[in-house]
Amino acid sequence: MEYKWFNGTNWVHEWVGSEPDVGPWTGTSLVLEANDNPLIAYYDNVTMDLMLAKKIAGNWTIETVDSIGDVGRYPAMQLDGAGEPVIAYYQASTDTSGIVILARHSDSGWNYTGIGTLEHVVIAPSPGRISLAIDSNENCHITYSDEKVLKYAVAGETSVEVETILDFTQSGSLMGWSTSLRLDSQEQPHIAYWTDVGGDRRSKYTYKSAPPSGTDIRINAGGADYTSTGGTSFVADQAYSAGSFGYVNGASKIVQKAVAGTEDDPLYQYYRDGEFSYLFDLPNGSYDVICHLVEPRITGIGQRVFDILAEGIVVVDDYDVVASTGGRLFAGTVSFSAEVIDGQLNIDFVQVSVKGKPVLCAIEVTASEERLPPRYRRQKLSGRRSTRITRIPSTQPLRSGTWSQLPVKSLWQSSICSDGRLTSLSTTYSNPAHTQPGGTQTGDRAGHISTGSQLPQGPTRRR
């Protein structure tokens, strides 16, 4: 394998290491570290392994990233926010099928995630089967294809969701080769690829339009449409439905008495009671939340205490309604911020005290002008008591919007994947004995499996 770089006057040519045998048509991927040291991911045609070459102080060092089976074709590499390499690549299970794998490097070594399967792979001059981009939240966006399908995946810290962009498995057409993925300023995906439909060969471009921003939602929990004395409109309470917003669980109740501390008694006389959640399908970003509350019945401190969680994190801990508002039938509010990275804001109300259950009179969600710091975003999955919440499955994609598809140099246009739905496909594992998406294995570098089910063996190594 050769590496060339321009020194300002001439092109400098050098061999990488001891002239590794890079497989034909399998591709290489190059990134530069912050100090301009080059990293090259490639498939070794002799050992059939995924390799990483790095130039340090003028010398090349070569590391084996993955050696389980026939692995490493079509690598796509990027650096994450910590400057560590992340590589998406292909592991062959048979001569025509295999798995797309994501390898992330950290101080503890390489961790591997199964992304999805390909079933119609032909080893041919088509190195660009996989493309990778990383967003500001460290989610990995991956597009990959065989001769029949083009897929798009988003891999977070604990989950992978996959969307099929095009599927030609029932036709004789070829599509998806030479795919390339980039994220725009709003971190929406744009994909270019090649197709051959009935001899009509062309490059095509598909993108997901950004959803509208600045969404403000105000709900009169347990009540009907209401406009406050200050002119703020609250919509009637409603059950959650995909693509919208609303409650999950709880009961609508009313207290027909005057409420102190407000001119908007009707807003506080209706309320939702019980352990419940509110779900909002929204564009990714930061949101400010205001909860309006009242104690409708209880008079003693410590008898109605609950937590409020946003995106699985406790943002209001041990909220005592009587102690916080000043007594029974006193209006109160509590505010917090939340960061949405999966297209849905989840706000959960969890009972803490033995007697009183959570209550909510109204809720306001408005787009925040400032994003929360990255440290807050990375901690989203570790909130206390989050396991106590029973959530309904989200049907919204990690990147909401509508796919539009355009051929290059053509007026043809159509809309695809209009519902934008994703399906959960895999789990993350941190050892080299890879699994099919959805399974977990442990084992050593020789591939000895101790748990789980072993993958089908790849093609016999060619020496």
C-alpha cells in the first residue's frame, strides 16, 4: 500500500509498513489526527483482517483491529470527539452475505457493535459500500449497501436503529454501490449512491429534510383548551400518538375550588394524577420545560412527593407539592431544561411517597436558544430511577424528516421512506467474537465462544 502527501512543493511517496497486501476493490480509509499524523484503515488480502496503519515520528506502525473470520472490507473511518478512531466495515459470513460492524477505539481497546446484515454482496470493483459520519453527540451515522438494498443506521452508546432507504430485492436492478454519507449543519443525513435500473445507470442523491424548529407546545393536563389571562394558549390534554405529543397513563381529575397564587384557576383545577409520562416528538435540540402544579387534597408535608425525569435523568428530585407551593390549593411551577437527541422528549412523573401520587396541572415545552453542554448530553442514559418507568416504544426515527431522492443530472424526483420509521436491530458488545445483530457473545481472539450463538463461519482463508 502506498501513501502520498504534498509537502508544499512536491508529492512525497512512501510505502506503508512492509508493503501490506491491500485487497483489490476493498477500499481504504484515511484520516489525519490533530497533529496531522495519518491513520489508514484497510483490508489485508493475505490475512483477511482489518488493519490500521499509523505514522508516528516518521515510522509506520500497523495494528490488527479485527481478525475474526473474513473481516475488514470496505472500511470507513472517522475520528470521534476525543480524537479516537471509529471504523465501520464488513465481515463476510458467506460468499454473498455478511455483517456491517462498527469498531470504536478507547483507552481500554476496541469495542465492536453489530450494525446490520447484507445478503446480496458481490465482490466486485465497488469499494464504497460503507460510509460513516459522527455527529456532535457522538452518534455514528452509517450508510451501507449491497447489490439490492441501501440502508441507513444510527448507532448511539447503547442502541442501533436502522432504516431501509431503498430495496430492490424483488427486481433485477442493481443499486446502492459507491455510497457516501455526510451530515449537514443541522446534522441531517445526505447520501449519494449509484444505481443500474434496467440499464439506466446514474448517480443519485437522497437527503432527509430538516424538521421545523422553534416548536412550542403547551398542554392543559387533564383539561380542555384554555387561554390564560395573559393570552397564552394551552391545548386540551390528549393521549400520545406517534408523530405528535401527549400523555401515557395517569387519570384526569378536577378540584372545584379556588386556587391561590394565580388568576388562572381553571388551569390548576384540572390535573393529571398517578404515575404517568408525557411524550413529545420533536426535532433534536435543547428545550425548556415548565410544569404547573397544585396540591388538590393533601395538607401535610411529605405526603405527596415525586420525581420528575427528563430523558431518563432526574431533573426534579423529591418534589413535595405542599412544601414547595405553600400549602393545599396553592399554584406553583417548576422549570428545567432537556436535550433531545433521538427525536422524542420523554418527561416522566414517578411516585416517591407512600401516599400521594404525582400530579400535573399544565406543561409547557419551548425550544431553547442555547444547547446544553456536551457533558450533560452524554449522561442522558444514566438517570436515577429511570428503570422504574414503563415507556411505550417510539416509532420516530433518530433523525426525523422525510427522505427526498434526486438523480444527478436528471429531473426525475420521487419521495421515499415518507414515514421515516426505524427498527431496532442490534446490541453492543465489547469483545472480538462478533455476533449477529441482536445477539451477544464473549470470547478470546481465537474466537472461542463462551456464551451466545456463534456466527456462521466465513469463507475459507485464501493463502
